[in-house]
Amino acid sequence: MNKCYTILSIFKLNGLFLLLVISLSAFGQLIEYNKVGYYPKDSLKIIWKQKNIPRSIVNIKHGITIYRVKYFTKWIDGNKIIATGSMFVPDNSKKNPLLVYNHGTRIKKGAPKKLSGENILAMMFSTDGYYVISPDFIGLGEGEKSHLYCHIESEADAGIDFIRSSKEILSDLGKPATSELYITGYSQGGHAALAQLQVLERDFPNFKVKACSPMSGPYDLGGSTRRSYVPSIPI
């Protein structure tokens, strides 16, 4: 479904109001989302067995639908660009919290494989009752521009604008969400999780993060490099 073009068609006869809508929706606006897989509980049991995931660690509570999402964010010069990511929606009808899972270092562009790598971790959260979004980061996935490794602002923008777009998707699906927001990630994803928390606290007081768990991230690349190569220089 293409939310952007729906808005343009509705208001194309009212030029003044159209300009207002675009200025308010320039960033964080959903472009489209597409279903790429559905895994009922029985299928998840098979996947858990294939991946050697103990059910004692993550019990299978709900089936999961996976969507690929395309949305607007911004480049470092402030211009609007396209970013992508994956969204995992459990089949229960209750209100669920939203969780941002940030992946570790990737080099190649393109969508991640549905049933490998850190998508499995996102599925583990989702079957436990979370709406999970996993941004590809700017410059990765099927998005525009080049990836800026461990760049605070672009990592934060990719996650925050995906949060905004996910609310449009959940509204469209008729899936209620709680106000609880969780952020986590591993390796580069740990850095991204902390970056998103920092920018949310700095610029978006209306976003309330319930908990943030950045894991094993490269949080001080400059300092670590100086300590390794020039240990005599105080930091």
C-alpha cells in the first residue's frame, strides 16, 4: 500500500493545503509496505528446531507476519531520501509494545534473508508479543545513498522515522499498539540503539522509551583507536 500517493491524490485540487501536508510529512512518512511472509505457530516450531533455539529461552506464543517497508527519512544534508527495513507483526489481537531491533554490521545492500541472521532474533521478540521493526540503516537494504558506518545522526534518523512509519502501518492493519517503546541492537546495532536513544531524548520529548538495551557496540571508536595506536596521548 502506498500512503504517500494516497495523500497526494486526495489533496491535489487544493494546492495550498497540499504544500502544507508535504512540509509536515517530509520525513518519517510511509511510502509502502508489502507482506513477504507469514509463519504460524506450527511453522515457527519447525524453524526453532532447525535453528536449535531452545523453547525454554523463547517460547512460541504467536504466529508472525513479516513486511518489507519503504519510508522517507533524511540524508545528512537534510534532503529527503528513501530508507527500508523489516517489520514483524504477531497475530494476537492485544495491544503490543513496539521494539526497535538494530542489526549488526552489514556490507552488502539488499534485503536480508527472511529466515537467517538477525531476522531470527527479531522473530523471537515478535512471537513473544512485540511489534518489531528492524531498520536496514541509511544506505543499506533497498534504500538510497551510501551507508555511513556508526554515524549517530543517520542511525538515529533511520530508526526514528521507521517508528513513525510503523504507526501508520499498524493503524492501517487495525493493530493497536501500547505507548511502550523498547530499543535494542547488537554490535553496530548496539551503537545505533544508543544513538537512537540519545537523539530521541534530545529532540523528541514526546517519545518515551521504556527501556534501551544496546549490546556489544563500538561506542568509542575514536578513543579506542587513539588508545591502540598512540597510548601515550591522554584522552
